[in-house]
Amino acid sequence: MVAKADYYGQKAKDVQQRERAIKAKRGVIYDRNGEILAGNKPVSTISVIHNQIKEPEKVIARLSELLDLDEQEVRKRVEKVSSIERIKANVPKETSDKIREENLAGVMVDEDYKRYYPYDTLASRVIGFTGADNQGIIGLEVSYDDILQGQNGAILTMTTARGLEIDGKAEERREPVAGQNLYTSIDSNLQQFATQAAEKVREAKNAAGVRVIMMNPQNGEIYALVSLPEYDLNEPFVLTKAYEAEGKNQNDKLNDMWRNPVISDSYEPGSTFKIITATAALEERKVTLQDSFFCPGFKIVEDRKIRCHKTQGHGSETFKQGVMNSCNPVFMEIGARVGAKDMLRYYHKLGLYERTGVDLPGEANSIMHKLDKIGAVELATMSFGQSIQITPLQLMRAVSAGINGGRLVTPHFALEKKNPVTKEITEYEYKEKAGAVSKETSQTLREVLEAVVAEGTGKN
């Protein structure tokens, strides 16, 4: 008894004390301008303690009515012999205040917090949402769950051997520790503009989905990421119309709705990939801006006739004009000049064989030809972004390296975390790899790509 006083003292306390959790306030997620993207609403958790209920029928009737629950379900929990039984979580404050006023013996009303998303659907596939116990499920909510969730507190009450609370014994309260706040690179204004633009495209093209990414090529900060159709973060288990009609079960439909295709899907990038082919050709000195080409509207490669998007052809053009015109025969020609082996070498240098390291879960990787499987036809189609698959973020990262002086940056959302009590700020740091291309090639590429949007096919 003396030698193990602490041990037996704790054992006794464990038996004699009932513990009710006090939920920690989850950290807030902000955009880069301090706008709240994910906050908290005060709610309550309603529980019953079997041994302390004096009027079970009244408790069952009032709780089923006030909480809008099936009476039999409430009865099952009220009559269950246990130390404490939860009836309902995430109860609005006005409802829990009414239950408090009823002063029902054996009914506990404990403060809690519910996640709240002020913008509803905005950046839903990035932010993600939390579960019933406020744990992160997907998106940034799960990527940074360890810093956002905080530490729960508890109310400790002395009880008798029969589980009855002892009158006159003070409750012991262990205060919760709030989670840290997360500041992100998202700009809610730019995110809204990008969403509106995507909606117009979706409507005009009757598209199943539209994706938009806006990223700073110098440091990888993502200002906006849209993947339509988005869903309501405040009602994440309610299917949007786009996912209702599919012949799948409910869980599969929900997973499809929550999934972020920008992160988790690869695709054939098409003409945007010509930037990569141009980068390799300029770096290998296989082409200059003044080199002459001729486009009759197609190019014969082995036994294939591969067409240009302009079927009547572009005629005579320089390499710079070929880029501005997004001309397939020009890119097939410079792809052949570089050759399969060196082309794949630049894919490696530009990070197309590795995941980008973005701070969201479920990132996919590329699907590429093996060198010994690349013939003249494969090389031709690769040069304008077909027959290979990459993710949108891999393309963003590779193009950014082409124009920022050759640095492979890490696409990311988190900028810093802030302790709400101590106000201590910790900035996040991300890997960067130099030397993907030379500064000279990067400068040339910037000038050419500017011409594409100033005068060429990208002027709109």
C-alpha cells in the first residue's frame, strides 16, 4: 500500500471517476488573405447516464422530440446499462439550450464544435471535410489533421461503486487544447473567378468535368484549384446531381464525388505538352527560333498519316511561328530530331517520372512508354502530348521549370501554421531542385510562350 501508493491511487481513481470528453476546438483553415475557408460552430453532444436517470419515460419522450429521433432508438440507449451512452452529437446550440432548461436527471449536455465551411462548395476537393468526431477525412483536413485536431479535454466526476455521482464532490476539469490554425496559398477571390470560368466552359461544352489550376511557377504556391462538379462541404454525404444517376452503389458514388481528379488521375495532355518537346529541342540545340518548316496539314510517319489540327496546313513557318500555331508537323519533326532516348531523359529532368509531392492525399504518377517500345510513330505522337499520360500537376511543375530558370518546385497549399494561444508561427518549407534546363533555354522559352498568348493560338 505504501510502496505502490501512486499505482493503487490511480487504479482507484480510474474506478471512481467518470470521464466525459470536452472536444478541442479544431484549427481554422485560412486562405492567403486571412479569409476563413474552414471554421467551427459551437454545438453540443447529448448523453445519458443510466444510473442517474430518475424519470426514464420523460427522458425518452423529451429527447426523441427535441432531437427529432425515433423513440425506439432513444429508448434503446436510455435503457442500456452503461456508464455513459451518447444519444446525439453535433446538436445545435439552441436545441441543447432547450434540453438544459428541461433539467432532466441523468441527461448530460457537453460543449462540442462542428466544422463549418463558409463558402459551401468553393475548393471542396482541396479543403476536404471532417467526420462525426471532427477528424479529417479527405483533402487538407486529413493532410494536416495532426496540427488541426488539437487535444481533447475532459470532465472527471467522482462516482460510487454503482456509478452514481457523489453529491458535494467537485468536478475535475481538464481543459482542451485547441488545434493550430493553417494558412494556405489559396486566394478565395481567384478561386471564385476560376470556378465561374470553369462553369462557363462546362456549360458551353456540355462537359462532364472541368479542371483549372492556377499556380505560381516561381515557388509552387497554388492560388486556385477547381475540379467541377464541386460538392457542398457542409453536406458532404448528399450526392450532387452529377453523381446521382450513375449505376453504382451509394458508397462508390460518394467516393467518386469526393475524389480529386486533378491529383488522383492522369491524362493525355495534348498540345500543352508541346512546351516540354520545345524545351528539350531548345536545350539540345536541335532547333532555333528561325528554323524553317513546312506544314501541308499532315505528316507521314512510317505507315501513318498524322494530321495537324489545321487540316489545310500552315504552309511555310519558322519554329517560333510553329509554336504560336501549335502545329503538329513542326513538333513531330523536332521530336524526331531530339530522339526517343534524349526525349525521355528530359522527361526525367523535368520531373515527369515522379510524383510532385503536393500536400494532398492520393497523388497519381505518370504512365510512359519504355524506351525499347518507342518507334517513330510513338515518338511523333509523344511530341504533341498523345500516347502518354501525366497528371495536371506534373505538367504544371515541368512547365514552371521551363520558364523559371530550370528549378523544379513543389506544388503546395500550406504556407504556415499558427498556435492560437502562443501565437507562434511556423512556416512550411518545400523541396526545390535546380538544373532541369539552362537559364538561356528558359529565357527563350518565356519569349516564345509570351508570343503564343500575345499573337498565337492562345490569344483568347
